[in-house]
Amino acid sequence: MNYPIWDVPFFGGGLVIAAIAILHVFVSQFAVGGGLFLPIVERKAYSENDSELLAYVKRHSKFFLLITIVWGAVTGVGIWFSIGLVNPAATSTLIHSFVWGWALEWDFFVLEIASILIYYYTWDKVDRKTHMFFGWVYFAAAWISLAIITGILSFMLTPGKWLETHKFWDGFLNPTYLPSVLVRTGVSFALAGLYAYVTLSVLPSSDFKERAVKYVSKWFLPASFLIAGAGIWYVAMIPAFPRTLTMGGAPMLTTWASLSVILSILIFVFVYFGPYKHSRSFTLPWAILLLLLGLGATTVTEFTREGARKPYVIYGYMYSNSILESQKYDLYTKGVLSTAKWVKDKQVNPAEMKAVGREIFRLECQSCHTINGYNGIKSVVAGWDSTYTDAILRNLDVLKGYMPPFMGTDAERAALVTYLTSLNPLRRTLALEFRTENALEAGRTVFDRFCFRCHTVDGYNAMRTKVAGYTYSQLDSLLQHLPELRGDMPPFPGNENERHALATWLASLNQAK
Amino acid sequence: MLDKLVIPDPDPIPLPAPFWLLKVLLLLTFFLHVVPMNFLLGGGFITAVSDFLGRKRNDQNYLSLANSMGQMLPVIVAATITLGIAPLLFIQVLYGQFFYTSSVLMAVPWISVILILIIAYYGLYYYAFRWQQLQGKRLAVIWISALLFMLISFIYTNNLVLMLTPQKWMEMYQTSKLGMHLNLSDPTVIPRWLHFLVASFAVAGLLVVIHGLIRMKSDASYGRFAVKYGAGWFIIATVAQFAVGVWFLVSLPNDVMMLFLGANGLATTLLVVGIFFALLGIVLLLLATVAQKPKVPAIFGMASIIVTIISMIIMRDIVRSAYLAKTGVNVASYPVSLPVSIFVLFVLFLVIAVGLVLVMLIRLRRGARVSQPA
């Protein structure tokens, strides 16, 4: 509303943030766990007088430096750049509410960068105790900056009392803060292990390699306890609605959430049967496979965390499309065009309905949807006519709990309907391969297309119970009178063949059980 | 005309500290950022040139200098980035309405800074760690990195000028929403960028001087070479700056330019102070190149350039304020709500962090001395 909107064709702005943020998190959490790994292994090498281990940790510290200080630090700045471009309003909120939190984090970031450089450049130049001291300073600074950033990150999903008070500590020490810190700490230990495997895997098979790989595998034990324990705590602390979204409420999110658990477990299984069991013959492809599994787990977990926040970017305060909760009712009466700063026409021009609709799409939908690409709207609305589209738009937040309501005047909604229905060539049959020879299969397809937005078969708003006792001909006739049946149901948008097919399939639900 | 300006509303959340405090922090941290940034921007170029000269003339002095600079540059990048985060934070607090908007208009070049920076940064590490092995290919690596850093500075200048001119935004946005704009139609962009770029050659020249002074103790002839060579870069760049600076000054809108030519006492004084200390710096560095003991004039020369840099930073802020005053937005009038406890924590840990860095550096020096062979 307040800021111009950057059009990112095909990918969408959200993916730009996601790509940078995930690659950052995957390295920056390694920067924390790996920061503990370095001085601990160094101490182990000294106390066991293990020169091979010492030589290894020196080499590993170079790898660590090149990965964290370049990739980690620069992508961290990259997150700032990308969120400022894609969601300036939310970025501004985070900056204004937490500027001294960010500034405090910066204190530790300065310390972190200085100490890792000093640590790396002073191998063999200072005594052992001093060198380990540099390493410990680094780890402390790195972990504290994780603990600070996590306060602000977790705030976005569970702002807690901040919503009323707007006070720093109310937002920072929010309900999911502590479990988030613990989960991320656990992940950082696991990542320390995954990255250490990479530098170990390239060594030739030897007693040392066996010993070291076995040792590194032990890092996954505390990691697994922290991740699982704090993970359960975290899920218990998030509000009921986002929790249900990840557990069946939203198919995509549920997939991410389950993948997150599955991939995490797979990592531990692969660690056990790979490096732990076959320490001596452990090779680079294995290490890379594990690293990719780790990247996969990070990706789906961050997607789940971000997705669970829908329809908000800051829960209960600002919607994903940067509209403030407090602005909502104004938009219904005054309209979105007259509120938005960066539109040419402040009112709906009836001669330009499609162009106006495109503008409204940009303002209200584009933060999550592209047109043709990621989460593309074109394929979602294929086959929808105006009446059906309008009915969906009127009930967006009810039909799709993770979507914001459409906020605007009736004329603005009509413009958006015009735009959305213009995306696909108008036709009375489904775009999907519609095969009349199998009416049951076709009926299911029609159901998935038109009814599945609100109804499931046996779950929420279950269709099976609704059609209990009805015959084919009764159902076929009811389908022609849907709005009369229920005020908020749109008329059946398909053609006759599709209606017959749907009625056939609905009637079959009665016999199936 | 003015009432047609489209500028985003200020954030509904109050400023998290008084305007003056945020301004002081912005300028202070910008100073901390600008010094290593200059070392990097000019230093990359100087390294590339001396490596080129060293190979061409087979001159060990140039090669040693390029090697030493090459070892320093990655650490300087780390300092530049780390110290750049704070001003980036404070500019968003104070001028987010302007900064976010101009960034969105040039989103693609702006976000590409991240990718360019990663490539250029790894290039420097590649150069430093593979100095011997790379041989001839080394030049290509350092040139690419040096030019990429210049490209980044150019993108920055475009954005930081664009944020000052809201009258252009709406038309740019309506022309294209893909974020592919630059700000080349603005007559101040090129001279402003050159002004910064040439300044970075001068300041990086001083880094070479510092390097030379340190090395004089162990290798007098090389140290003296580096002092002379660095001072040369400083002097030539600073002389050139008189032309580039004038170009930049006259490229400014008339009312802004006049601030520095009498209309505003502080602005005019700062300009005079900045020029005076730059001239003084030239004289002192010239002395350093001929003096038996170059250390004293060189250090005084650097001190006077620090005065110039500080006055230039304040002048830069006066330019920004003058532009923004014309938009009718007055950030100083925004409501303020300072969360005291966390602010105190920030200051406290800033002191602790800086203290710890100093402790580590002292222990490093002591350790290095101990481990040196007698």
C-alpha cells in the first residue's frame, strides 16, 4: 500500500527472500555450531597430543572461514536487501520495533568477525591457551547473535503481548523464543557435524580418519535431543491455527512439515549407517549427500515456519500483503485504490476493469502469488467463471484460513474478478483432461476443481455426510440450485456434462461405505 | 508541484530514539565504514596496478606490495561489510520512506550487489591464497574483483542519490515495475561517484603508506618504496579531486550548491576546512616522500585527512538534508519512544565487544613477539 511493489515475474518476491534466507541459515547456523567445534576439537588434539587431529582442525578452520565469513556474512546482508525490496513495510516494522536489538546483535557480529579472523590468522603464532581463547570468544559471540536474531524472528509468528504494548521485551521474549533458540542451537551442532564430514571425507582411509569420523558422529547425539525436545516444545507453543495448518489444514504446509521431520530423521539414520558404521571408507559423495539432506531439511523447515505465519507476515499485526490489520475496515469502505500510494487511478475506472484488476492483484495478491510461475494464479482460477470467482473472493479468509480476506470495495472486487477471469480463455468445459467415458473419475476431477476449495470428502465440511441419502437425480437437480440451498455457495460453474459427472460421483459416495 | 509528490508515510511505530542520537550514530558508523571501504575500493585497484607493473617490469617491490595488499584485502572486506551494517540499519530507521522506495525502483541492480560482492570477495581470497600458483592468471582475478567492487560502489551511488529525488519516482515506477531502473539521468550521479572513487584512491594510497612505515623497520628500502608509492597515489588522486570535486559541486541543484558557497555558514566552513586539510595532507605527504624519517609528516598528513573525511561526511549529510527538506518531510518532528534498557545494553556491549577485540589484538601482538625467532 505504502511502498511501490517490485514485480518479480515467474518466481515472485517471496522466493527471492527464501532463496537467500535459506542459503544464509544453512551456513550461519553452521557458523555457530562449527564455532564450538573448532576450540573443542583443538583442545582435544592438545590434551591427547594428537598431531593429526590438530592438522585437521587447522585445515578445517580455513574451510570454515571461507564458508562463514564470505557466504554467511554476505548472504546475511542479502536478507536485509531482499526483505527491504519485497516487503519494505514489514522490514520497517522490524527495524523500528527492534532497532536496538539489531544494534546489540551488531555488537556481537563485530566481535564474531574480528575473533574468527584473529583465530584463523594466529595458528602457531600465539600460545595454545590464547589461541583457544580466541576460539571461545568467537563461539560465544556467534551463539549470542543467534540468540538475539531468533528473538526477532520468532516474534513474527508469536508477537505475544507486543500486539498490545508495542514494547521491545514483550516482542522479543515471546512465547516461542526459548524453544526456537534451543532448536536452532541443536541444528547448529548437527550442521557442525555435517560440514566436518565434508573436510574429513576427502582424507585417505586411515586410522585417524576412522577415529575422527566416529568422533564427529557423536555430535549428532546432543543435536538430536535438542532438536526433537525443543521442537515438540516449539510446536506446543505456537497458536492453534498455524499448528492445524501444518497438520492437515493446508496440504502444502503439511507436506513441508512432514518432510521436515522425515528429512531430519533420515539425516540421523544416514549418519548412523554411513559415517558412524563405515568411518574408514567414508567418502565425499556420502558427505555431500548428507549435506544436501541437511539443506533439504533446512529448506522445508524454514518454509513451514514462514508458511505457518500466513495470512500474516507479523501475526495479528500485518498481513502478508503488507496491509495492517488495523487498516482492514477502512479498506472495505474507502477502497484499496484510494489508500494505495503508487497507483495511477485512485478509483475504479469502469472502462479499464482488467487493468484496474491487475493493479489490485498487485496490491493484494502478488506478495504470495505470481501469475504464471510459483504459486501461479492462472492455473488456480482455470475454469472459474465470474460468479464463482466472486464467491471465492468474498469468502477468501473463510475458505482458505491462511489467506487474508479480500479487502476492498465491491467495485474493486469486480475489477479483480474481471482480471482473474481474463487470465484463461473462457470456456465452458474444464481445462483438465475430461473423459466422459469414465464418469466416476471425471466427477472426482470436477469435485477437485470446484468443490475442494471448501469441502473435503471425509474431513472438514465433509461431502460424504452432506450427500448421505441423496440419489443421482436428486443431486443433479440440487447442483442446479446451489445458491438457494446455501446463501454463501456459488452456483455450479461447470457445464452439463460436468454436472452429470459430479452427481454420479457424489451419489457413489453413498455406496462406497 | 510539491503536493503531487508521492512519498510513503512514515512507519506508524515511533522513532526508537531521538532524531539527533540516530543521526549521530548514522554518521559515526558511516565514518567507521567509509575508511575500510576506501581501503578496499582504492586498494583493489592499486593492488591490480602494482601487480601489473611488477610483472611487466619484473620489479620485486611492486610484486611484494601487490602480495601484501592482496593478503590484507579480504580482511578489509570483512571490516567494510561488518562496519557497513550499522549505517545500513540507521539509514532505514531515519529515512526508510525514501531508501526503501528508491531501492524497489532499482531492485535488480540493488539485489545483485549481493551476488557481485560474493564473487568479488571470493576473488580476493583466491588471489590471496593462490598467489604463487596462479602466476599470470592472478592479474585477471584481481582486476575482476577490483572492478566488481567499483561496480558495487556505482550501484550504491545510484540508489543513494535516487532516494533524495522523490519527484522522479512515480514516473519511473509507472514506466516499469520490474526494478530495472538506474539513476543515470541524474546529472549528479556520475560526478558524485567519481568523487567517491577518486577519494578512495587517495585514502587507499595512505594505507600503502602505513604499510610502508611498518615495513621500514624490517626492510628499509622496500618500506621507503611503499611510502613513496602510496603517497604518490594519495597526492595525484587528491589533486585530481579538486577538478572532480568542483564538477560534483556544480552538478548539485543550485540551492544545494549555494549552501556551500556562502548561503549556509556551517556548510561553507566545512568545505573550507575539508579543502584546507586536504591541501595540508598533500604538503605533509610530499614531505614524507623526501624526509629521512617519513613517519612524523606521514602521520600528521593522515590525521589531517581524517579531518577532511569527517567534514566531507557531515557535508554529505547536509546535502541529503537539503534535498529532503524540499520534500516537506521532517523526520526530526516524528514521535519518539526510546526503550531505555535495550539501548543501554547495546552501548554496554558495544564497549565490551570493542574492549574484547582490543584484548585479543594485544594478546596477539604479545604472542607474535614471543613466538618470533630471536
